[in-house]
Amino acid sequence: MATSEYRQYDHLEHILQRINGDYVRLNEDEKRRNNMVLKVILYHMNKDQLFNSLIRKEFYGGSYYDDLKVSKPNEYDLDLLLHLPPYTCPVISASEMPGYVKIELENIRNFERKKDESDRYPNLALKLLDGDNYLSTTKILAWMESVLTKALNDFNILSKKYHYVKKLGTTEGVYYFTVRKQGPAFTLKINGLYDQEVIKIDVDLVPCFVFTVDKLPEDPYRNNQYYMLKNEFFIVPKKPKNAEKDHPKYWRLSFQEQESAIIRDKARLKPALRLIKKLRDSSGHDSIASYYIKTVFLMELINEDPCFWNRSLSYVFMTMLKKYQKYLEDGDIPYFWNRENNLLCYLHFDTSVNISNSLKSIIKKLGTSRDPQQISGLFERVIPDSKPDYWSQVEDLPPERSSSCVIS
């Protein structure tokens, strides 16, 4: 390729570098502050014997984990990694729905007869399995809700009216918190004070089971050799979208650690990905999940020469933006771990095409404009958040806690 081809977007370089510098990082002080609250709550959750036996560790997942967070600095994911007792002999099989698996505990009856094991994991089958000895997403979420509810009952309440808002005293002041269920996650909403500023944090607690990669179904998942980059993978109780009926047996696969390893140390990859996410946000393309964009990059990592990612940020970004636009135009972003699963299959094709056309217009402007303000404006349009602030509606908080000032 001629040098001029690589340099055709040089007019964007300085602007993109500046925009890319403004992304969200969760630094060690923030982790420590958030963990202070989480550890106390997890301590009380561990009073449930089954939870205490299953829990192995917490895992910061999502965009924070990969340094890809570009918005909502006060929201992040925390996966609760659970580990099934080996003696139950869990067997994972591919389901009829691509991207989802079923988990049968083949030896559960013998496990229950083994008193030392069954006493350590009381009522495991009753609380987690369906009648066919498969892990049930419905039962897992109901059980996790009960564990959280019992844990929260150990804390003092804000007031009789807001009995579901709890108080937690720490060496750094009093924190208020509550829990809301949303999909497979339980959102922990935290309100605190730090240097006289109000801290409002939302932490999505997601129960996951962790397995070693030798448990992964042969076909089609082992066809993708990248699964061997890490020794473990997760399953998440997230049900298929728009399914005609409930599928409590179906669990979504999660290869967060493998994907992180794949995109690590690829020079301009993460900056370009963050910029496309910023465009998504500023353009109001809310129906495009961050994972869809990440998947485009995973797919293109296979196709592109490794040297591609060392080119200028402007060249890598514009090349990937065009490829992202083409995926949307085709209405098909294949799941990296199972190409039969089109991540856009739940999105109306007209919506996909409309977003694709919007991106065509943006690509044209970025390629031709020499106006820094016009270029920056494409990334910086503010889309109003229609959701009201939860804490502004809690009337019995101390006056300073309802402040509109928020830090991450």
C-alpha cells in the first residue's frame, strides 16, 4: 500500500489523540474506596453457607477491565465467580441456541449421598437445579436475590419509609446503599461523601460460574483456538433475547479473560475502539451494545496484518469505522466464539441500516472536513440521559447527599 494511503487521515490525528485521552479509568484509590463497601456486603453474604462454599473470588469485568470505558464513570460490573463442587460432575453441552450452553450435574444424586460434601453445600440441588439436574438461570437468580436480601437485613435502615435503603458506617464516613434487580445483575446503588463531594456509584453484581476450558463443548467452540489463551471461562445467567419461551437451562458463555488477552498490546486497537464507542454514544445509537463493537475488532484481528495496529490512530480508526459500518449495513456481526450466532439478529434490520447510513455520513465528514470544531463535535454531542437520578428521589437522605455533584 502506498504511503499516501496510510496518511490520508493525518488531519484527524491530533484531534483524535486529544479525544482519546478523555476516557474513564478506575484507579487504585477508587477501587479501594468501592471495595471497602463491597467487602462489607460480601462479608454478610458469606453468612449464607451455600454462597460461602461456592464463591471463589470477585472479578472486575466489562469495559473497566479492558480499559475501554468511555461513559458513565460511576457504573461498573463486578462478577461474583462461583465454583461448583467437582464431585457433582458438571457437563456442559451446546444448546439449540448459538452462543448458549446447558450445564447438567451428572453426579448430583451420589453427591447428595456423600454427607461431608452435601453438608458443605446445603440444598444445592433444590436451590440451583431444575427437575432434570440442569443449572437453572431462574433458580440461580432467585437464590442470589435471597442471599442479598438476608445480607442487607443485617444493616440499619435509612428510615421507616425508606427501609430498603441501608446505612454502612466506615472509617471514611457513612455510606447509603440499596439493591435493584436488572436482568442477570443486581445493581448495588451507593451514595457516599468524599472530600465534601457526593459519590454516587452503581455496581452490577453478576453471579457467574467458572469452569476450566477442558469443560468447553467441542463443536463449535473449540474450533476457535483462542479459547486456550486462558485456562478458564465463565457462564452468565443471561437469557436469550426475544425468545419465544423461557429457557432457564440456557446460559450465555463469557470469555472475558481470553478476549482481554487477544486485544492486549495491540497499539492503536483500544484507542480506536474507544473512539467508535464515543461516536456510538454521541450519535444516540443506543441499540448497539459495546460488546458488538468489541466483537467487530475481535473479528478483524484475525483478518488484519498485525502491523496494521501500529499505524497512526487516525488510519486505524477510520479503517475500523468503515468496517464497523459495513457489518451494520449487512445486518450481521458474528459472535467471535460461534459464528452461527449473529449478535444483530435481535435488532430490526431497518434500525441496523439506519445506523449504517448515519455512519456513512459521519465517515464522509471525517474524511473531508478540516474544521477541528466540526470534527470534535461529532464525538461530543451530549445525548440527555432520560433516566432520573435514583438518589434525588430519596427524600430522607441528609441534605448534602442529594447534591447534584457527582464523582466517580
